[in-house]
Amino acid sequence: MRRVIAALGFCASLASTCGQADEGMWTYDNFPSAKVRETYGVDIDQAWLDQVRQSTVRLSGCTASFVSPDGLILTNHHCVSSCLAENSSKESSLLEDGFLAAGREQELRCSTQVADVLVSMEDITSQVAAATQGLDDVAANDARKRTLTALEKACEESSGLKCQAVTLYDGGQYFLYGYKRYTDVRLAFAPEAGIAAFGGDPDNFQFPRWCLDMSLLRAYEDGAPAKVDHHLKVNFEGPQAGEFVLVSGHPGSTDRLLTVSQLESLRSVDLPPSLLRGSELRGRYIQFAKDSEANQRISADPLFGLENGLKVRRKLLDALLDEDLMQEKREREASLRGDAAALASLEGLGDPWQDIAEANQRYADMANEYGFLEGGAGFSSRLFRYARALVRGAAERSKPDGERLREFTDTALPRLRQQMAAPVPVYPELETLTLSFSLERMREWLGPDHPVVRELLATDSPDTLASSLVNGSRLGDSAERLRLWEGGQEAIDASDDPMIRLARSLDERSRALRKRYEDDVEAVVDNAEERIARARFELYGTEVYPDATFTLRLNFGTVQGWQEGERSIEPFTRLEGAYARATGQAPFQIPDRWIAARDQLDLSTPFNLSTNNDIVGGNSGSPLLNARGEVVGVMFDGNIHSISGAYWFDTEKNRSVAVHPAIWREALDKVYGANALLEELDAR
Amino acid sequence: MRRVIAALGFCASLASTCGQADEGMWTYDNFPSAKVRETYGVDIDQAWLDQVRQSTVRLSGCTASFVSPDGLILTNHHCVSSCLAENSSKESSLLEDGFLAAGREQELRCSTQVADVLVSMEDITSQVAAATQGLDDVAANDARKRTLTALEKACEESSGLKCQAVTLYDGGQYFLYGYKRYTDVRLAFAPEAGIAAFGGDPDNFQFPRWCLDMSLLRAYEDGAPAKVDHHLKVNFEGPQAGEFVLVSGHPGSTDRLLTVSQLESLRSVDLPPSLLRGSELRGRYIQFAKDSEANQRISADPLFGLENGLKVRRKLLDALLDEDLMQEKREREASLRGDAAALASLEGLGDPWQDIAEANQRYADMANEYGFLEGGAGFSSRLFRYARALVRGAAERSKPDGERLREFTDTALPRLRQQMAAPVPVYPELETLTLSFSLERMREWLGPDHPVVRELLATDSPDTLASSLVNGSRLGDSAERLRLWEGGQEAIDASDDPMIRLARSLDERSRALRKRYEDDVEAVVDNAEERIARARFELYGTEVYPDATFTLRLNFGTVQGWQEGERSIEPFTRLEGAYARATGQAPFQIPDRWIAARDQLDLSTPFNLSTNNDIVGGNSGSPLLNARGEVVGVMFDGNIHSISGAYWFDTEKNRSVAVHPAIWREALDKVYGANALLEELDAR
């Protein structure tokens, strides 16, 4: 049976299907206010947009929002799990126990976190086009990067903002976004993981659901709570079923504009190996955690992230293995190619689809080696990542800004330095586990005769090598990292740290692979994508939205459940359901505080809710807003059908999931006694 | 680039391609002797076939051959790994240490092993056709099974042989095969796993290679070595490069005749979940093994089997994700369908391809639940498998033979009883590991709200439930198993063993699933496959060979390497290469005995060799034969390209791998001092 699918890029030619779908991750400069007014009778005007945009916050991989004038930030619990883990130890875990600062002075520094607010957006498409005009793919790729680096730097110097180049429509548009960046972010409140992620991995991407997946951070400036000009008001009543709602946030990445050959490449080249490795690592973590409570504690956060990613990738693969949907993609692509060929203004377009297919073939031939030596599949270890950043950072910083690898440009350096300086715990047992694992798989997939494998494992096993590298390295100490970072090339050359030596010895080979990838694959694909984007603009204009790129978007929809076969899924759950679902065993174990408070709690309090907003990972922590711009929820997940939203939006089944504000208030009040925060949230 | 592929079922219409390929797994009654004579000038006559057939032995999942008149059996080391594990303990492992019986009296019973020799083959296609004539799919499926059960039983009663019904050409032919069965099989010699599987998983399915993957068993009758009428002579010189060679054995399973929708179903429904689960279990085993030497010892055999299966399935998925090859399959199928539609004699064939596609859709909808509750994905535990066989066995044995599940017919019972009685070690730690793992995945994939999951884990976690089931069960004791087996329904009803109770409580639901699968999927597919087979016979005759079904086959080819990109792979390796490859760390660690014997050994002794024979799993242990019917190797693997041989035979790259007889002689003589065996093998 064919499903009803409205998918980006298809709307212009199929307006009747598109009209029904509350689909789209719209940039703030191109929000379809007219359509919203027409369909829902709601007026989203410029003042509304400006207020919400400046109250929306970007965190590492997540979204959040200001909810008080004193810089209080609302986000998900799972968006602060790294901060919780960084402030934990083998002996005690804030993930397990939760955290409530006794007062603002006790708020806890999240040393690797920053908070960004988007304050300016400048279209630089023409500058980029001018810089690459007439160049071949490889030269254009270099020129494009050089130009973006220069524009970012000039922007930062003139504005004092954090400036980042943004690619929209797969190269159809380039923007320069300017953020106000807060580099001092502290934790005010997080519940126990037992209630924040009640149901754990089995319930992840499921609904109905009972997760208090929320937390409160605070932005600081000059050591004091930041005074922010814009913040959102929380409406603790939440929304009604069917109510018009919006989500402002930073969806991470979608692939709805990819060509068929790119989808096939994901299906056959990228996803299967990554799923196999991830599954094995999951097994290693789980078995490791059984050995002791300390092991359980220190592996909880990485295991959580891994399992989340596995479920996503598993459903992505399922989607791409669905022949009906792939057939639909093929037909749409054929239609776009046909329309493009018929348009005189697109003469000279060439065949970008074929160019991409050929580049993908070259990618397939190198993907394995690239993944292990330059990508993240080999040398899976935090210490090694430090070492590589130190070794490359020293070499790159000695070059002119425009000639560096993009992650080491002047505008990128402060964030790198912050990460080097962050005093996060590094557990040798875990480091050895992941490094040994990745070395063993590197030997399997590259083969024992690959020169790197042969040299590294000439007399070592993956276990013995990992152990000596981890235990011999001093990079777990932030002071040592900073010493090497500040010391530059001389300090790196002089270092006998085994991780530094390893990173040094690999660098020439892995840089060469990266160069080959950039020239033979990336350069060709980027150029071809720009041409496809041009065709799409000529044919469809900007009545479509760009793929997600972890940049700020706004979308709309309504509070609603869906039909799952015979079953109607209602859009709200209530607190009583959590107690009914509890088994006394993790991850279905209600934390002690909640057991103790049960009699005080209103069990009919709404807990989670579902809407048809079009969101993906990166939107985690986004405020769910009503027409007045009040917060009526915090997004934390999608249902299982939302995962294929990477490729197409299934209007019938794709649903997003939020924490209802009534349960925050109930919890902060009766479970945690967080009176000061309740006052600040105006929740009394 | 399209590869040159000759694949079964395509040959008749493409004789020019086929003529070049030494492809095919031929039944002994249909061996293409004329083609062999014409191409290679070698005469494989009936006497040759009879002698080799009666010297070829079938083991559990493997092949072997008689190599002395006293019942000495040559096979692979990995074909006796279960026997080695069953005779090991936490404290010492025959897998690690190897085994050489001091004399025949010290040969070691392999208590779950049998050895079968094929002595009769009767075509029963017409009886099956008569029994199913005019019935609908479901009734025909039942009648087919009933008929096969009755024919097997009658055969055993009249012949005294072990009789098994065999399906060829996916239902195009049915045969009744009669085997002489030896139920007392003992181990005479096995080398250390360190040399038998030198290179371990990284080198598995690779070539060049250095594995002494051979062992010697002996068949016994009435407590004494069996006197066999037929055995093969070993030619310790081995073959020359380019020499014509044959392989006699039992290839397990190929899917070359599957329809496109069946291949797509494997690709999207079966392989991905099985790979994900297998990869995670691999991680759990590996981490478990790091905890202690005992853990390492008891997990080595299951890990070996798992990793082998993972590599196979990974490459099967890769093959099915190859769009060029799938396109080829689509075109071939379209051509067969077109030819069939045009042939008057095939009027009334219907559309079996569409029938299969629809059955596959029904399968996709139930595969997850079926896999966990009735297939092997859930309740992964040896103790549970005993319990299910005991519970079902009691119920089934109370029914008439023809109405039972096929695995419990009268002819199947002796083997089941043997397995119940076999005193194999059961390790609670491993049982708990696998059972907890499978319960956790069942909860993930069926969801916490599936009634079975909800009931089993109402107050338990996968860990606590697995632990109480395993530690509470007495089914690890063979005496207790036999008591329950012999006690029948009454003993089962009275048992309070937790595994028995679990199997009882699941049985109604899982039987219902099985019935639904048999009626809605299997019955339809079997009928449709019979019709496709009929079309193929009408169009192509039996100039093609049937898919492998773990029944006896003979194939031919030559000793040769292949071209891997720029690299020419030579067909022989030599002993010196093993020492050069050693790192001192498992799995590249040469066993101590071999280090000590190094100076005595002829380092130029041929070790492994590659040929282009068309084999798959199940052929492990098969004798490699020269034109005179002498053993010139024992097959133990294929190269990495051989795995896609499940779907098509790649003449350019598919190669099989054997252990050269010269290395056996060198090892038995100078490393192990196995003088009596050398005499018996006539190796002096």
C-alpha cells in the first residue's frame, strides 16, 4: 500500500497534496505567514518572529529557550546529560540522582557548553558565487571554503558576534548567521534520569510516553546571571487537543533533497557498517556495565547516546529499504530532471545527478578506509580525539586563516580551546574499551594487511595496544592539554605522549585521504548540488523550505495523535500512566522521590503530548509555542514514524513529542521543592 | 561496471556465458559427465561416482570423508569444534590445546554427532504430486508434509536406513534419500585452534591463508571402529596449479532460484535485524571473555560460530544492496515470466511470482513477532531449547505420526533423544548472558506493551528473569532431560522446572504464530515455487542444477587464484608464510608446539590452496578430489567473494579454499607425532 507522503521539493508540482501537510522547517526570513493566516487564522507577524527568534537558544546539538529575564534556559534533560556526566564520578552520578541548585551561587558549570542566540542573517550567496565563478570543481571547493572563512572572520571583527556561514538548499543559498554567544552556561535543575527518560531505550521514539525530559540551565555573563532582553512566558495550562502550535528550534539534519544515488549510497555504503559497529559497541557497553555499579555509572551516558543513534539509523535504513518509497523518489527525480531539461533558462546545467552518482561510486571505493582513518570509526577514544585536535591544531594555526582546514579557522579556535580546557573526567576503562573495539574492527574491515593495521598491531593485540596508549597518555588532564595547545608546534614535536605520537604518525596518511575525499567527492557533489538547487529555484521558487542544517527554523502544526492500524493514539498522557507502567526495574523504575511524593501529586496532571510538527534531532529542547508565543511544552522526541522524516514527511503518522508544562510545575513544586525556580518561571 | 556472472537458471538461455563457468552443485544422478569429458578430457564414470558418493560423509552442518577402511573420517577442525567444546570445561579447553588420542581406545566420544553416508536415492515427485493434486495451498501443504512423513517412515521400515525426504529445485523434484547412519562418532585428532584457525575472524573468508583446519574422527559400530566398504585414498602431493579437481559434499543452502521479491524480503526483513542482534551479541561475548580466562574459554566456541555467521550475512546483505546485480535478477525474472507466459503447455500456471510477493508482504507483517516467539531470536538459551523440545515433544508424540510437526515424526525421534541424552556442559553464566540479551531485544523489538513482554517482565528485568530461569532449571543435567523425555506428557505436566513452565506458557501463542506462518506464507510460497519450477523445467529441462539443500552434490573446477584489482592472488600458500604473519598475539599467535618444532619443519610445505569450485557452507570438510578420485585437500572456506555465491556465481572472483594434504602430513609427523594415524592414512 502506498502511503500519503508530502515531501519537500515535491510540493510545488503537487500543490493539492502539499496544502494538507503542516510540513516544513522554515527559515525565519521565509516563514509562510500568509498560508498560516489562511489555514489557521493566526497572524504570525514580524514582531512575533523577532521575539521568538531572540528567545530561542542553540546549545551543542540541541535547542533551548530563555524563560526568564535572568537568563534561565529551558531545554531537555537529555540535552544536559553530558554536563551531568561531566560533573559525576565513578562514585556518584548526577544522571542517577538529578540536581537542584540550592541557590544561584550553587548552579553548576557545564564546562563544554555554549548558548547561542541568532541575531543577524545576511545573504552571501552572490559573494560565494562570485568567488567560485568559472573554476573547476576542486578549485571552486577551495575558493568556497576560503571565502566563507574570510566572511566569517570579517563579520566577527565588525560585529562582535559569533559568525557562522550557513548553507541552505544544498548550496542554493549561503547565509552568514551572527549569534550572541554565552560561553558560561550553568545547570540549575535536572531531574533523575529515571523519570526524565522513564522507559529508557525501549520507549525511546515511542508514544504514549511519560518522560520528564526537561532541565533548566542559566546563561552567565561576567560571572553573573545574564540579563536577557527577550524571553518566553510559560503557559502552564499547556495546549488543547487540535490547537495550533509552533516549534522554534534548530533541526539538525534532513536529507529530503538528496538525489536517488545519494540515498542509495546511504543505504548500502554508510548505514549498514555504522549500524553493525554501533550494535557491537552497545553489547560491549552493556556487558561492561554489568561488572560493577561504577561501570554502570560511567557507561550510562555514552550508552544512552549510542542507543538513541542506533534506533535512528535502524529506522533510516528501514526507510531506504522500502521499495515503494524509493520508487516514489525515483519518479520525482525523473520528473525534476525532465522539467529541468525542458527549461531554456537551464541550458548548460549539465547532468548534476549523474555527476553525483559517479562521485558516490568513488566514495564507495574509499569509504571504508576513510571512515577508519579520518572519520570516527577508527581510534574511538576521547584521548585520541584530543590528540588529533592538538596535532592538527598546531599545524593548522601556523598557516594563513584561509588555507586551514575549516575546523581550525580563527573563528573556530575559541571553542576548541574551551574544550581543551574543560576539566571533564576521562575514564581509562571506558577509553580502553572503545579504543580496543575500534582497533579490532579496523583490523577486520581494513584487513590485517593494511599498512596501518600491520604497523600498529605488529606485536600488539587491540587490547594491549589500547591499554598502553590510554594508560600512557596524560591528555586526560586539562592542564596538560592546555600546555600542548598553547605550546603549538614546538610542544607537539617535543611530546612523547603515546596518543600524540599516534596522531602524529597517522596524520599524513589520513590528511591525504581527506584531500582525496574533498577533491574527488565533496567538490563534485557540492558543485552538482548547487546546480540542482538552481534548477529547483527556477522551477519552484522558494515556496519550498531548505533541508535542516542545525540552523534556526520555525514550523507549525496542531496538537494531535494518530491512527496506528486499528488503534487511535490520543495526544496526551497523564501522570497516573507512569505509575501504572512502572515495573520496579530500570528503565521502568520510578525514582524514590516520586514514590515518596505520590500521594501529594495530582495523578491526572498531563505529562507528555504529541503534535504533527515537522521536527528532527537538534530540535530537542525546542519550545512548543501557542499562537501568542507562549511556551506550552518542550519538544523532546518524535514517534517511531518521525525518523523517516529525514527523507520525507509522512503526514499521517509522523508525530513529535513534548513534555507538558503542567508536569514541570507539579514536579518542581511537589517532588523537588524548587521554589525559587517556580517563582522565576512565574508558576505560582 | 557490470561483473561477469553466470547464475543458475540463466544458463539454458545463455549457453555461451555458462560454458565458461565451472559452476554448479550437481546431484549425483545428474552430474554433467559429458560436459566434463568434453571440456577437461576427464572421464567421471558411474564407478567413480559410486565410490566417491559412498566415501562421502555428512556430519551435523558439515561434510567429511572416509579415509581408511577402519572408519577414519577426515573433516575440518571447525566441524569438530562443538565436540571439542563439549569435552572441555572452564578449567581446560580442547579448542585451545588440541587433542590426539593416544590410541583408538582413547578416542573421544562426540556425543551429539552422527555420520551419514548416502546409499539410496528415490524420486518421489509423482507421489507428492498425487497427494496434493487439486488441493488449495493450505491443504496441499499439510498433505505434502503428511506424505513425506509416511514415505520416510515406510522407507526406514523396509530398508533399515535413515530416510529423509529431499526437496530439489524448490519443489520441482522430491526425493527420498536413504543414509547409512553411524551414531557413535569419536575424535581421533584435532590441532590447536591457534593453528587450525590461524588469523581467526580477521582472516576468515580471506585468502592467502594459513589454517590447519582439519581433524580426524572415527565412526564406530557396536563399540568398535566401523569397517567401511568405501574410503578415499589421500594423495599427499596435492594438486598442481590449473589441475582439474572436484568437490563432493553437502552444500548447505543457496538462494539462486529465489524470486526478486524473495531477495528483497531477505534484504529488508530478514538480514538487517539478524545482523544487528548478532553484532550486539558479539560485543557482549567479547566483553564477557575479557573478565577471566574461564570466560574466554567457555565463550570461544559460540563466539567463533557467531562471527562466522555475521561475516556471511554481512556480505549477503552487501550483495543484495548491489543495485547492478539486483537489476540483473529483475531482468532475468522478467525474461522467465515472459517465456512462461508464451508457452502453451504452461497455461494455467497463474502468477506464482505475484503470489510469492503477496505472501512475503504477509511475512513482513509477522516476521518480527514470529522471529522472537517461534524463531530463534527470543529465549536464546540452550536450556530453553531443551525445554521447548521436551514440551512439544511430549504433546506431539501423543498424536498420529502424520499429524505431528515435522521435527517430531517417528523418524526424527532417535536423533532428538540422542541430543537429550548427550552429557554436554551447560554454563549458567553464558546461558544468562544470551537469555538476558534476547529478552532485552524482545522487549525492544516487540515493545514493552506486547502481552508476552508485559507478562514476563511485569516485575523483572531481562537480567533478573534470565538469572532466575537459568539458575532454577535442572535441564542442564542430561539425566533430568531424559527423565522428562521418557516421562512424556505426564512428566511435563508435573514439572515445576522454570524453563519447562516458560515453554509451556508460551506454547499456545507460538504454535498459533507458526500455524499462521505455515498457512499464510509457507503454503503459498511452496505451491508457487513448485509452479515456477515446472515452468523452468518446461523451458530449460534439467540442464541446470538445483539450489543447495544440505544434500549430496558434486562439482568440478580447477586449482586457481584470481585477480583482485591490480593484485594477482596465487593459488598456494606455504608454511613459512604463517611464521611471517605471526604477531605473538591471538589470533595471529602460533601455538607453542609449532614454535618448538619450527626447525624440524619444511617451511616450503604447501599449506592452503584456492580453487574455483562452487561451494558454500555445509561443504566444510568436503574432500577435494583429483580426477582419479584421490583426496588432494579438505575444503574449509571460500574467499570473501564466495559469500554472494548464495545468490549468483561470480566466475571471476568466487574461490573456495582448502587445506593442502602435505601440511597435514608434516604436522601429524613432526608437530604431533601421530604415527598410528600416519600409518593408517598410508602417509609413510
